[in-house]
Amino acid sequence: MRKTVLIPMLAAGALVLSGCGGEDDSSDTGAPPASDGAGDDGAATGGGEDDGGEGGDSPGGEDPGAGGDQRQPGEKPDESVFHERAEQIAADWPSAQPAEASSPVLWAVEGVIDAEPGDTELTVVIGHGDCDAEWGSWVHETDDLVILGGWSVEDTDVEVCNEMLAVDEVEVELENELGDRTLVDAMTAQEPTPMQPDEG
């Protein structure tokens, strides 16, 4: 069941949303650079009208440093942006630094529902624009880390959008059991906030 919580954008000041439909007036600057080789370390999907999808084949943000060619409204972000960021975190761990800015190409993870070492699925809490059509979470696994990042796709049919952050739970499939690996948010390079399952 989809559970959505709306939070005023001022409460999520680290997030920088693009326009929710209409003209693409986003300013996706500062996100990690894209690479030509997106890893095949697994990807997860989220909610939305089409139930998300694996990382898209479309280019990333407007700035070449934020994912290559300009991403058109309604296109899925370039997954290679996430994987290059994840590889950077893995190489620098445990001294990895936060990314400079957030964008629809790569969102911070709001939290992760507590998981057991034997679990091969995680419930990740993702923030996205209230008017986005699709959203989800990517995952990059190493021997020591499970690195997570959120993504969103704006709804091109929405002409006017409020500045609210919606929060949803999405399921992430792991290639291997979680074990004693550390969960890391790709944007902050920190462990995501642990959360309890919603009893409702």
C-alpha cells in the first residue's frame, strides 16, 4: 500500500526540486558526474503511476557535470550518475564526503525501515516532488556497503505544482543478504535514518 506524507519544502531544505511539469526550469547543478559505465550492481523501483522502473536509459540533468546531456521533462534519470557517485563513496569509505547538491537525478534517502542481516529486500523511504509521476531507489552493493539513492520523474501533465515533499516507501531487492554491511545514502554519504515499520 502506498503511504504518502507531505512535508513543506522548507523542512527539506537540502533538496532542490525541478519544476513539476510544464517547462523544464530545473537547475540541477552540483550533482555527481556521470560515467559511461553504469554498474550492473542491481537497481530497485519505486511507486508512481507506472510503478517506477529500473534506471532509465535517458540522459541526466541539464549540466554535463550532473548527468550528461539535458534531461527532458518526464524522462527517467541516468542511472550512471548514481553508480559513479556510489563507486566514489565506496572508494573513499569511511571518509566519503556529502555530494554538493541534490537534484531529480539523485535524491537523498529519507530513511530505511529496520532490516535483519538475512534480508534480501529493504524498504527505503524516498522523498520526491508532490507532483512527480514516478520515483524509486537505486542500489549499489559492495562487500562492505549497500549504497542507496533516490530518483524521481516529473509529471509533464501538471501545469502548476505546490512546493511540497512527498515521502513514500519503496522496496529494494538486494543481490545478496544484507549481512553486516553498512547502509549508506549516496547524497549524504551517511547512514540513512533507521525507521520502524508503519503499524497502520
